[in-house]
Amino acid sequence: MSSFDISSVKGDLNRGQVSWEAPSNIALVKYWGKKGLQLPMNSSLSLSLSSSKTKTTLSWKKKPEGEGLSFDLLFEGKKKVQFQKKISTFLKRIEEKIPSLKDYHLQFDSENTFPHSVGIASSASSMASLALCLGSFAAYSGVETFLGDAFYEQVSSMARLGSGSACRSIYGGWASWGPYQLDEREKGSDFYATPFTKIDPLFEEMSDFILIVDSSPKKVSSTEGHALMEGHPFAEGRILQAENNMNKLVDSILKGKWDIFQRVVENEALSLHSLMMSSNNPYILMHPRSLAVIEKIKEMRAKTGVNCCFTLDAGPNIHLLCPRSENAKVKRFIESDLRDLLENERWIEDSVGALGPKPLEC
């Protein structure tokens, strides 16, 4: 990816603005469990979406010296007090990366192109777009580590400190996070995500039908869920399973092997929920209708041979993935067989977003 284009900044260092949009992503090999400061217990691989995005505008205003950093957060035009602590923690974590932030009052204005609590990771897209804005401010103000080709790597590392999965939303298409060795030249990192571009044509254009089973807010936050991996009886086995699944999934994407891709993606989805149910403080996030939808998908696939597979994040809603060539068949299946199992008969049609984040006009 190219370096940041300084022309997208409006204003100057006393008072200015910059805007970005960033995609949500769906992990196929799941990141579950942390170590250190927002570092993953295992490698993960995700695809960024095309239509499900967060748009964020950062406005800054220089303050008298010594007043310290302050900020406001508006979501869809309204102040969101419940997010203040998360953003405050994030800004404290990145103080060393952008020391001059303490001299400014910041305002973040964000909005999503998708509704809340529908199985789309809003924390990934929101923290990615916010980090891109801050990285742009850093580059504009001359912070050397954000200049040139290092921009996206630095922003990915910074986004990770707000939301682990956000580090992968800095890239379009496919991205990995963790020490997994993509090839002999490209070694992954715990500190930032790496774009994965060697994709067989079968996987270049994927559809993602997000099936809304239940849009109620989750009873357990992702942070609480990750914490339950500490001392989990299957933690060691999970790390080995994830690395093995990374090997299989990457091989399938390189060589166009749908059958292996399908098995790994569904194994990862069900393993994630199994880890939740087998933790020392167990919980269940799937809905009975989630299971009914999964069974219908498997039945349809067995009868028709349509290439499709399911995955879930830490919630009840289901992502039904397929190559773009299967799009019409899968859509007819949803309309005829799944509609009655969905909340308000609702689903969202999305796809792999190869272009990824982009700066916007303020």
C-alpha cells in the first residue's frame, strides 16, 4: 500500500480535520485470547468487507501549553458517554507514538454504514478509522515513524491497542495477524497485521450474507470473552489448533481448494463457541435459531453441491460465505428456506472489500 497523502488534511496544525472510512472484517481463523498488551494468543486470518464500514472525522484544535489532551466523541451526531473510557484508554496507550496529542483538543465524529448488534464487528471498523485519522495527524505533523511506506504498518499497530481485530481492518481483502509465516519473505507479527495478496481467483470475489438471527446486545463483551482464555483448560490445544488451521486455510486460498476452506472455516466458528461454553465461567451466545440456520445450510449444501460455508463471530448471527459465482443460488436459498428463521426476516448482503480504507473529503 502507498504512503498517506497529506493533501487529504484540511486546515493546519493549529486547527484542522481529516476523515477516513475503514471496513469491518470477519475472521475465518479466529483471534481468541490475549497476552501482554493487546497481543494475540494465536494467529488469525480475516477478510475485510466492502459495504460495512465506519466513517470517522478527526478535528483538532491547538490548546494553551500545559492543559493536556482532551477529546469529545460523537457517534451519528450524538455524544456517546459509554465509549469515553475506551477511547481515553486508547489515547493513553498511544501517547508515546504521537506525543504532540497532549497539546490538542480532539473531536471524533463517527458513523457506521451498518446497524449495531447484527454480527458485524463495529469495534474493528471504528477503531481502524479512528487510528487512520490519528496516523494522518501524526504524518501531517511530521512524526517520522508515520511517514512513507511505514504508514499503514504503524497505524495497524496503533489500531490494535484500541481493538485487536481493528489491526486487520487497516487493509482491504485478506489480512493475517500474528507470527504466522505467510511465505519465505513475509513473516507475520503480533504487533500489526499483514496484507495477504496471493489469492486464487476462486477467493478474490466472495459474497458474505450476514444473517440476522438476533440483534440484541451481547451479554458478554469481547474483552470479557478474551479474558476467559486465561487458565482455560483447552488454551494450549487451541493455540495448536489455530496454527494448524492457519496452515490449511492459507493452502486452500493459494490453491483454490474450496472443500478444505469450508471445513476449516466452519471448524473455527464452532470451536470459538465451544471455547466459550467450556470456559471456567461458561456462557452461550448462539441462539436456537442459529443452530437451525446452520443445519439448513448443511442440508442444502449436501443436496445441491453449492459452494458455501458459514462462520460466526462471538454472537448468534451467521455469515454465509460463497464465491460470487454462487451468489444467485445462495440468495434464493435464503429467501426460500431461511427467511422465517431470521429476526424480522432480515439479512445484509456484503462482499470482500479489496480496496480497503480510504481517506475522505472533510
